[in-house]
Amino acid sequence: MLLQHKDGQGTPAPGTEAVSLTSVRKVYGKGAAAVTALDDVTVGIPRGSFTAVMGPSGSGKSTFLHCAAGLDTPTSGTVRLGGTDLSGMNEVKLTELRRARVGFVFQAFNLVSSLDVAQNVTLPLRLSGTRTDKRWLEEILARVGLTERAHHRPAQLSGGQQQRVAIARALITRPEVIFGDEPTGALDTVTGRDVLTLLRQAVDETGQTVVMVTHDPVAAGYADTVLFLADGRIADSMAKPSADRVAERMAVLGGRA
Amino acid sequence: MLSLAWSTLRARKGAFAGAFVALMCASALVTACGVLLETGLRGDIAAERYAGAPIIVGADQQVHWTEHKKDKVKTKSKPLTERAWLPADTVDRLQKLPGVEKVTPEVTFPARTGRGTAQGHAWDSAALTPFTLAAGRAPRTDGEVVVDARAGLRPGATVIVSATAEAKTYTVVGVTAQALPSQGSLFFSGAEALRLAGRPGQVSAIGVFPASAEKAVRDALRGTPAKVYTGDARGPLEFIDASKARVTLISMGGALGGTSLLVAILVVVGTFALSIEQRRRELALLRAVAATPRQLRRMIGREALLVGLAAGLLGAVAGLALARALRSLFLHYGVMPQNLGLVLSPFPMAAGLGATLLAGWAAARLSARRTARIRPAEALAEAAMERRRPPWARTLIGLVVLAAHITLLAVLQGLDTEAAATPVTFLAVVLAAVAVALLGPVIARVAMTLLAVPLRLSRVSGHLAAANTTANTRRLASVITPLTLAVGMACTILFVPATVGDAATRQAREGAKAEIVLAGRVPHTATDAARALPGVRAVTEIVPSTIRVGRGKYAAQGVTPEGLGQTIDPGVRAGSLDRLAEGTMAVSATAAGHMHARLGDEMRLTLGDGTPARARVTAIYDRGLGFGDVLLPYGVVAAHVDDPLPRQVLVAGGSADALREAVRAHPGVQVLTSEQAQTLRKAQQSQNTEVNLVVMGLIIAFTAIAIVNTLAMATAERNREFALLRLIGTTRRQILRMLRLETLVVALVGILLGTGIALATLAAYGAGMTGAARPAFPPLIYLAVIAAGALLALVATAVPARLALTADPAEAIGSRED
């Protein structure tokens, strides 16, 4: 499926897009020290797609992710998550929404060190007071290949295994979208590839929507679409990317920045 | 959520150890104070001497007065400080009652022998215990005595007894089969006992047999000053000091308990704040993964409850042991009578546990507020870095608390009784420490701006230390607080008695006109001998007591009025000491203010044994700390105290040698120069304050634990930082040196702040109590306090740092942050 550029021509019908941003601006600081991290970004991310967000440092990709995921509120503009408008929601409402509809995989420090693998995976369910479906948990652990390690603590796992736990945790709530913030950033090439394959499988096999911020062209190559950010704006997008083409495009963008 | 809290606790034992120790100490202190308080309120005092008499008739040992508050009338009672006696004709009345088989009148008086002070009685009343003879016979003549089984004397031995008159040698004619656990007993013949008691026409108590006569006795005595004591009530009658001990226990338990609870909350808040600060990343993750701020606060609150529960239970048990230890200490200092047993009930333990749970929970919730409120995106980004500006609300509240502290200091300047000033003093210090805790980041910033310059003189360690302390002012602030509290609290606790004591000594020295002082229990014959010596201009006998005017209690001294102006100069500002005679008194300016007394006013007094009296104010003097609140004629005071012998006799004129010769016949009487007497007085004073110091020392120890806690926690979290420093080529020695410099900076700031707080508080205390804002800071003790504080801080940093540095740096840096 291709990314739709909307150029402000009305909102698409709900149900086709997992996330949509309309004229989103995010400004940090005030007065002379103000920094515009996102500048009038309008974009829709279709359901069941794997989108990579790329851009040089300071291009606003982390802000993009935080705003899209309801971790941060934009200065102006609207963010919709599965048809729900996030503007005007307070922190508690946002948290509850994230709990139900969003999964996260961060670069590092993804897990609560005092909880074992199974406890970490079911943490969002526990926080929302939902009963854990044992079979679903087993299935997910099997999918990420950690059935044998369900009762290990994070400290006993390798970095790649820890990221797989984080993916399992993101999957457990059957979320609208999984957001990844440099999920392979702290991993070596081989284990990074495992993690990306897992995300790819989630999209292909269960129709999961995944949005991932990365600076690695190889990682971006696993996505359906790559969005390029520069100076807080969407500079370009690329469908069916390959690592080489992405790297080429990035070199141009990086040079311009 | 509880299970989440539990697994966090289990996994992060180290991070909670500090809070655990702080809470446990708090629980132990509160429990121990609760036991003391309850003992003071409800403790039974077993009768010893009166144990064998079913009914004891004695005078009311309390003073009563009524207070009118709006339309309510309240009757208040306080224990007397001296024993109230009964008129002897009560005995005749009791003898005539139906059902009464035997009536045994008793006189009690202090009888000092070479082995200490015993209680003297007549052998006729031995049955009250009952005492029986194991050897020898009863005393028949004035020169014979029966000693108790513990005295270790045999019939035929001689013993010198100094009772209320001059010392006299007695022959032991009998030894009893018994001895009382907490007092020695001496029995004289009836006539000799009456003479020694020195209270003609009065008895101290009357034993009535048998128990069945109780109703008849009560009916007959209704409306008379006599009261009937049976069962457990006999103990308090026998030991009137025990009532005083109860009051001491109640006030000490209250003050210690209250202060330690406040300190505990402060310490625990600090510890929790630090442990939460260290877990920011984990908490931020929980927020991002989907915990609402409320859930996070609840989780942290529950962790605290779990820690508090474990620490509180353990501490409560430890508190019982602490209460026992305090009891033996009080026994040692004579603050608590032997036969006042500790009351052990579940209440103090419950109070200790409850206080701990509440303190821990409140502390955790307070420290979690900001972390829980923060937006997860911010939190994730901020976790590794420090926030730039301290939140304005914190600074504002800090300023409000500081203002409260200053207000309290102003109040303190107006308080001139120890009972009122002491709690306010400690509260002021705690408030100041709270202000420091809140303003910590600001203080740290200012301090670092000043201190970074000298630190940078050292190129590696100093430079790093300056960078660390400047960049991480939050950590700096959290370790400054306990040091400030410890130094401020220690200085205040240690120097409060000295501040008053120094002023008292100064006043006593300035007002001393007599060159020579006879000390000890000085019999009148010795005084007379001194008076007859050539060159002696005036001799003043002094006996101490307490009196009450209205609801106020005042330290009174009975002094010989003749020639008083030659021996003391209490700084009379109005009236004259010359007119001091029966029916008049001199009052210190402070006490006059409390009594609302002006020169010439006639005041109603209650003397030490409860006897009402009237006295006109003929002089008002300034040196109240040195000479007591009230000066009364010697005879007026001596007739109403248990021990009427003067403790001091001031002699103006005459030579020391001649005096020494004159009192040679009176053992136990010392001839001192005025200067020696002051030293003795000071020593006695510090003996009195020592017990207070030991008790309040527990609070100092508690704050010391807090120093170790916070510094160890703050250092232990820096594992990765140390590893990084080593990997880029910093030597272990340089790192340790850097840490030492950092700690010294912390110690310097903490000590300065603590000293400032103590100085301000003591100045306000001194201004109220002594009229001069002159805090006493004995230099040696002060140096010891700050050296101990700095040393603790250094050790608490060095030990965890050395442990951290033993790890392989490459491995340490790879380890997960949490």
C-alpha cells in the first residue's frame, strides 16, 4: 500500500488510516530560543503498513514519533489515532489510550529490571487491570522465540533478546500501532536483523501497523514506505525502499542539512 | 499493583536499604518514647516501706487549683515536690474508730551515713513493712539504732548518722531480716526519731490495721486533709519523687518522640527522593508503557508501605529493647526510681509502626509527585540528564518554610521558661532543615558558584569534582540536607544547656560576694561555729526547694536574711534585700513577670510540701538564673522541705584555715573558695543535663545515620560514571580524590548551614531564656561535632566508591544502569 499525501484535501475516511497527523506543529521553548521541531506536518499512515521515518539528526523524527504516539502533545494541529482525536486529551486519558492502542519499542532500557520476561510482557495488561490471556501470552512468546526464557530477568538476557521482549510487550495488547524509536540502534547487525524480521512478520502475518524511527538505511529497507524528514518537514517519501536507494537519498538530505 | 511494588522491592533491595534503616530507627525511637510516655502515664509504683500495712493514711501529696476558662471550671492537680505531713492528732482520731485494731504512726526523714542516704524511721513503726529483727534487739535509748540487712553491720558496731540536725554517732543494737530494694532503712528509738524528723506534732504517714477498717477510716477522714491510700496507691505516697519522675518521663518521651518523628519524616523524605531520582528511567518507562501518573504514585506509595511495614515491625521490637536501655540509663542518673517498672503494652509498638507507615508513605508520595506528573517523552529524554531549573513551587514553599522558621525564632525570643522554649527550639531547627531541603538546589547552585573557583586549582580531581557538583546540584542538594540537619541538631542539642548554664554560672559568679563556701549538708552547729569566728561578717545558709504561685512552678532558695547583702548580690533592681523576713520574698524579674507581681504586692504561695503561705514582694532582682526565681527566708523554706539542712553556707570574711578548723567535727562538710564552689555547681549542672544529652543524643545518632545513608546511596549510583572515568584514563586515586573533594564541598556547605541554623536558634533561645543573645559554642565540642560530621561523610562516600572501583571498568560500563 502506498503512502497518501493529502496536501490538506480533507480527512480520509476513518478505518483506512491507523495514524494521521494534520498540520502538526511542535515548538520547543519560547521567544528567541524557540525551536520548531515539527513544521506543518500532514501525513496519514495506512493500517497494516510498515513505515520507517528517517532524517538527519535534529530533523524532528523523535518529535514526530512522540507526537504521533501521544507521548507528547503538538503545539498546534491534530493527531488522530485510529480515528480518535488526541487533541484536548489530558495525561491520564492519553495514558489510557496508549495503553490500549499503542505499543512501544525503544532503543534501550526497555524493560523493568525487577520483573521477569513474562511479567514485563504483560505489564500493560496489569496496568490496565486486564486479565492475561495465557494462550495469547504463550503464542507471543513463541513468536519472539522466548518461550524458554519466560522467567528470566532482563539482566540475564542479551540485548537482542531484550528487544524481542519489548516487541512481545508491544504486541500483547493487540495495538493499533507499534512505534519503534531506533529499536535496533543499540544492537549489532545480526541481532538487529532478527528484530526487524520480527516487526516485518507482525505486519505481514497479522496486519499490524508499525511506525519506526531509524537512521539505519538497512533497517529502513524492511519497511513498506520511508518518510524522510528534514528541518521539521516531510521532505520526501519512498515506496518499496531498498537500503541502497535510502542511503543515496539520505546522503542528499544530509548534505542539504 | 501490590505485586509490582513487591517485585520492585525484591529486585532493588539496595536502593531501599537507606529508607529501610531510616524507617526502622524512627520506629524504634517512637516505640521507645511511647513506652516511656505510657510508663509515665500509667506506670505502677510498688510500695516498699508501706507494703505490710493494708491502709495508709497520709496527707494529700498534690496541689490543686481551679482554672476558669470561659464558662468551664477545671480542677487541676500537680504533684508536690516535698512530702506533705499530717497533724499528729489524726492518730488519736483513728484509734477510736470501730473495727480498727492497730494504728501505727510513722515519721520519715533523710539519714545520711557513710554509704549514702537512707530513710530514718522509728522502730515502733517497723510493722508497716513489716521489718523483723534477725539479730540483736530494738533500740531503747537515743544513741541506739537498728540497721537493715543490707547495711552489712553487726550489733555493737558504731555508725555516724547525719539526719536533719548535726551528725551523731550511734551504736548498732539490731539488724533486721529484711532490706528494701530501692532504699536503705535505719530505725531509731521513738523519741530520737521524732527529734531527728524535726517536725513536732506531725507524722508523715499512719498505718491502719486491719484492711476491713477501710470504710470506717474513709468515712472518718472525709473532709480532713488526710487521704486514705490502699493497694497500689500506697506506692506513689511512699515515693513522692516518682511523681516527678513520671512527669519527666512524659515530657522527655513527648519531646524525644515528637522531635524524632519530625526528623524521621525529613530523613525518610530525603532517602526516598534520592531512590526515586535514581529510578527515573524506570519510572519514565512505566509511564510510556502505560502507567497513569496515579498508578505510578500508588505503586511508589505501596513500595513505601511495604518497606515501612517491615522496618516498622522490626523497629518496634528494637524500640522495646531501646526503652529498656533508656530505663537503665535513667536509673543510673536517678531520673527514674527503681520500682517504677516499664509499662509494656502493644500501644507504643502500634504507634511506632503506624508512625513509620505514615512517614514512609507520605515521604514516598511527596517525592514521587514530580516524577509521576512528568510527561513520558520528557521523562525518557530527561532521565539521564538533570533538569535545569528547580521548580518554582519548591523554591516558593522553601521560602515559606524559611519564613516560618524566622517567625518561630521571633517567638522563641519571647519564651523564658525551659518547658516552653525547648520544644520550640527543636521545632525551629527542624523547620530550618526542611527549608534547606526544599531550597537545596538553589543553595547548591549558589554554593557551587562560589566554591568551584578554589576547587579548579586542583587540575584533575578538583576540576572533575567542580564539574560534577556544579552539574548535578540535585544530588548535591539531597546530601547537603542530612549534614545540615545533623550539624544543626547536634549543636543545638549540645549547646542549649550550655547557653543557659553559662549564663547561670556568669550570673552566679558576678553575684557571689562571699569568699568562702561551705558545701555539703551543713548542720547548724557548723554554721554557728563559722559565725563565731573572728573576721566573719556574715553567714548565709541556703536550702533549695520549689514553690508554686498559681499554676506556675518556681525554683526557690531559702536564705538567711541577716547580712544577706554581704554574701550575695542578685542584682536587685527594685526594693531591697534588707527587708527580707518572714512574710516577704524577693523575686527575679523573669519570675515576677510570670507571676504578674510588682514590688509591694502580696502573693499567695504554695510551699514545697503544699502549705499555703502569703508573702509580700520586697525586692525584684535580675540574676534569676544564678540565684533562682524566688528568695525566701531560710526558716520559711526549711520548715517545709524533706531535708532542711543547708546545702551551701556562704561565708563573708574570715579565713579558710580557721573555717576548716571550725568544721572539722562535721564530716561531709567541705570548705571551698567561691571559685571552687562555682566549679562544683557547674559540675552538678552538667550532671543534670547529661541524661538529657544522652537521650537527645539518639536523635543526633539518627541524623548521623541519615548522612551515611544518603551519601552511600548517592555514591553507589555512580558506578558507570566511575567506570567511564577509568576507561578514559583517570586513575583510581584521582577518582577517590575527586570524590573526597566533592564530599568536602558537601560537608563544608552542610556544616556552614547547620552552624548558621544552630547559631540563630541558640541566639533566639538565649535571648528568651537569659536575656542575652549569646549562644554558647564550646570550641572543642563544636570541633568534635563538625569533625565527626565530615568524617562520617568521607567514610560514607569512600566505602561504596572503593567497592565500585574494584569492578572491572569495561564490565561495569556495560552493565545496565539499573
